[in-house]
Amino acid sequence: MPALASAASLDSHPPSSGRQTDWHRVTHLLQLSRALDDIEESRLLPERQVLYQFSARGHDLAQILLGLELTDPHDGVTVYYRSRPMMLALGVGVEEAAAGPLARAGSFSDGRDIGVVFNKPARGGPTVLPACGGVGAQYTPAAGWAQAIGYHSETLGDASYERSIAVVLGGDASVATAGFWSALTLATTLRLPMLFYIEDNGFGISVGSRLQTPGGNIAANLRSFSGLALFEGDGAYPQQAAERVSEAVDYVRGQRAPALLRLTVPRLCGHSGQDTQAYKSAETLSRERANDPLQRLYRQLVPRQMSEAQWVLLAAEARQEVESAVAQALARAHPDPAQVTRYVFSEQSSDGRPELQEQGGLAPLALGPVRCSTRAVPEPNRINMLTAIRRTLDVELALNPRMMVFGEDVGPKGGVHGATLGLQEKYGATRVFDTSLSEEGIIGRAVGMALSGLLPVPEIQFRKYADPATEQLNDCGTIRWRTRNRFAAPMVVRMPGGFFKCGDPWHSQTNEVAWVHGIGWRVAVPSNAEDATGLLRAALRGNDPTVFFEHRALLDGAWARRPYPGDEYVVPFGVARRVREGGELTVVSWGAMVERCELAAAASGVEAEILDLRTLSPWDREAVLTSVRKTRRCLIVHEDNLTAGFGAEIAATLAREAFFSLDAPLERLAMPDIPSPHSPVLLEAAVPGVEAITRAIRTIASI
């Protein structure tokens, strides 16, 4: 049953768990944190050595107490920009903690990200998942880690996960975000071992907490939320904070169920180093200073547990340690500009061996199926693309016990398009399962799962429905680059879209160029069943996050049917397919437009060479350049809108690298800059059709 622990007055007995708090260690860590904040605020920020400074003064004591509770090697923590005390408590060195804000080489991100956006690979202790700069973005990855804990323990049979938990830190303003509510739904409906720790300082920059949640107290508002234990207290009172933290952690570990811990804390600083706090009254500032947890810790410990001299010595030793660490961090080199474009995708070293990320996905664990072939072994009968996708998922699920397929309606229903029909019955509801109606939650949890060493295969029902997950998708793609290959989150996001019989602005969007522009994402757009099999298998066995675009018109289209090419068949990304040979004109396309281009070329009487790119990230530049240099003419056809569609990227590349080979202007044929219309008559007028492509081929060839 959910439990409720309310704030209590300061007392002297130890935490109810029976554990004795090491107050000397707490004091040392708190003094380290204060010294770091003071040096940055008073010296490094004015000197512009630190460009973004976020003090944790006031938040620090409770974070340290919580960090010291996280001792399980499979605990996972997601943090935000005011979480450095937690990092110190989890064992991050002082020099490393200082080097991040200084943007020095070898720091959390090697100078690529804001220095307070932390991460910490496991290395025998808890994992700090790569933090994001967006408020609320930390919640659903923590829920994914919590769900992965159960999967490792119950499905994979790893007993070392039996007491592991996921913890997420957030401020009071973050409880207004979609990420918070999505994660809360996940944690409570699935009974996940997840602790929400809300540091309530009363302000979201300058906006009061009463505008973030009714009455300004998220715990009070959640008292009727089913399946959630609530703990509250004052994070400025050391003994009380220690008790509430221990109680909350013990509950989640013991009950294997979610809890929310809300501690009020004073923010003894501006939101950032540049914030003067002019919006706070003198009374508020005075009240916050009087509630400084460092001073309350002093009054608790001196003279009962240490002398005044010992306290002063601890503070002096911490200051000296920090001064030395800052000096060492300042002596570090600046990041190498020549390296700034590395680690967008997985890489290989000069000797051909992969440079694997330290954590995330299957590759660092040397797990997953490896046998594959680029040679098709076709079966005699043709199958549609939908069957090819389902069969490939089936084969890979059987081979890879760490693979999970999930999304809205993918379970008993088998997906709204039928791609997962029968898979839950075969593999069980822990491996193929339905989710709540939250794309933020679908992709965010996939990030946490991937970082834990699983292979998530989430489905977004329609391309347009990915919009609420845009933040998680973008953050996932940049993880490898932001952490300089410390972490990566390989996953395969299946995303149907495009027209089918008719169109509309909500189910028929393509806009695949958004994910090509999304840093770190590979993008596949197959046009037939054979390529769908090979590309999906390559993605599932790859080491990068991939968007696998399934065009609705091709799922059961007759033209897209092909023989199944075998259980080991893969199509390498970045290799175009020559659909038709010709010497007069090159036609470049992908997805549903490939069929129309082939029909148009046959009707045109022109010897047109047709290239199906198959993947857009990466795309086969050399194949396109080679063909255009041969034919000296090019038409690019795609379903997405004309302006800033991927055809513009191809045209720009050809204009730069094949300009003197061209005998005619480069041409693009695409949707006008409108949403996909619903009426079949309007749709055919908007989407490039066979007749329009035929005319364009003839016109360009005649120039």
C-alpha cells in the first residue's frame, strides 16, 4: 500500500532504517560543494573562465544524503543542472566536477555541452544517465531505466538487479512538464522501482511554484494518485532530511514500487550566475538565508559530534582540496577543435576496430546476433512489406533476448497496421507490449532502456505523432556526441507515415528530413519488402539510433512485394539501389515515389537511370554523383514538401560537386508546401504522380 510520511520536527534519533549517517563525510562533501560554488561565483564567472554557472547552495545537503544512499551497482540516476552535490556524493572527483564548467578536455562532455549537464558511466557503481538541458527531459529516461531493472531481473534472470532502483531529480517547476506526468503514469501503472525526488525551492527561475502546480505542493496534489508512496520534509534540517531520504529509498528498494520524495530547500543563489534575484523580496531572501542547511548542520554537529576546531579544519581542508582541483582543471588543455565533429555516429579506429561507447546498447557488452550477409537467399513466394517487417522482427526477437518491441496498440491488436500481429502471443507481454498514449514516454523510456544495455524497438503509430517526442528524439541522437562516446542509446524507432488511399494532415505526413537533420540518427526509407528486411535487420544489429520509416502505401502494395531474402540478409546503410539503368537522365528518389518513378521512366521513352537511395542518413552521394556525371541531367522526386525537403540537400551537393558535368538545370519534383490533403482528388493533385514525373523526365531530357 502507498505510504505517506509528512514533515516532522527536528529530532536526534537516527534514520528509521537503522543506518547511521556518516556526518563527517556529509560535512566534507557539503564543504566541497560550497567551495566549488563560491570559487565559481566569486572568481571564475567574473573572469569568464566559467560561462554558465549554476550554484547548488541550499539544495546541496539533501542531494548528498540521497547520493550516499545509492550504493547498488545497477542504480540509475537522472539529474539536472543543479545536481553537482549528487555527483560528488556518487564519487565524482573534485577536479572532474570543476573541469566540466570550465569546458576543459576530458571533462563530462569534453567541452561539448554545458559543464553542469552531467553523466557518469557505471564503472562498478550507479550510472548517472546523460543529463539534458531541457527541463523535465530527465523523467522518462529514468522510468525506462526502472523498467529495464525489472527486465534484467525477471526476464533475463540477473539476480544482481533485485534491489536496484531508478532515481530522478527535478525542481518544483519541472512537475508541470509533460515528461514528469508521462513518467509518473509509467511508474505507477507498471509499478516500477523509481524514486521521484523533487527539490522544491519555490521558484522556477523567477516564477513561483503556485503557477507550476495547484497550491505549490506537488505531493499534496498527488495524495490520491494510485500506487504512489509520498514522503515530505524540510531538506534544510539535516536529521529530518536524512530520515526522509532513507525512508523513501528503503520503500522503493523493498516494495519494488514508485515513491515521490518532496523536500523543501532554500535556493541561496540566483537561478544561474547571471541572475540577480531582483524578483525576490528582502523578506524572502532573509528567510532563505536563515534556512541555510550548512548552518543547520553546524548547529546539529557542533559541539555534540565534533568540536568547533574540527568543523573549521574540515572546511579548510575542503577549501584547499577544491583550490587544488580548480588549479589542476585550469591547467588542463582546451578541447581539440579538430575533434569536434567526431562521435556523431559510431566510429572505427584506424585499424578497423570499432571504437565502442563505454555504456549503452549491446555492442559494449559483446552481445546480440552477429551473422549476416549482403547476399539474398530469396524464397520462391513474394510477400508484402508488412509481412517482411513482421517476419524480421520475429527472427530478431528469437535471436536477441534483450530486444523489446513496444508502442501504442502493438500488443494483442498487433499494431494499427498489423506489423506486430502475433508477436506478443509468441514472446510474451514483457517483450512485446502496449504503452500509454504518450510518445514522450515511449521514446524517453527507450532511452533509459538502451542505456541499460537493452535493445528497445519503439513504434510511433504515425509520423505526425512523433511531434510530442521530438525533445527525446533529438536528445537521444546527440548522446554519443555530447558525452564524447562515453554513452550511446542505440534503438530502432519504427515510424509509419505517408499517404494511403487518401491523405490528411495527421496520418499522412512524411517529413523524413526532420530526422535526417536530427543529429546522430540514421534514417531508412525502404521502398519494397526485400529492402525493408535488409535495412531493418541492419538497424537492429547496428550501434546507432535509427528511424525506420514504413510508408503506409507500400505495406501491402503489389509493386513493393518481393521474395523474403533470408534470415541473415542485411542491406548496408548508405548504399543506393539502381532500379533502372539509363544514360540520358538520372532520377533520384526513395520510399513510395520509387514505384512512380519507375512507371514514369517506362512511359517516357527516355533512357532514365533510377536510383533508390533507401537510406537518407547516410545517403549514397557517390552513387548519385557517378550517375549524374554519366547522364549529365538529374531529376529528384520526393513526397515531402519542396521547401527544405531532402531533395534540396541532394541538389546542393550536385551543384557544388558536379556543376560542370551538368547539361541541364537540376530539377526537383515534390509536394507543394501544404499539409497532405484528405480528398483523393486533392491528394493526387499534390503528390507527384506518374504523369507529372513523366512530363518532367521528358522536359529535362529534351534540354
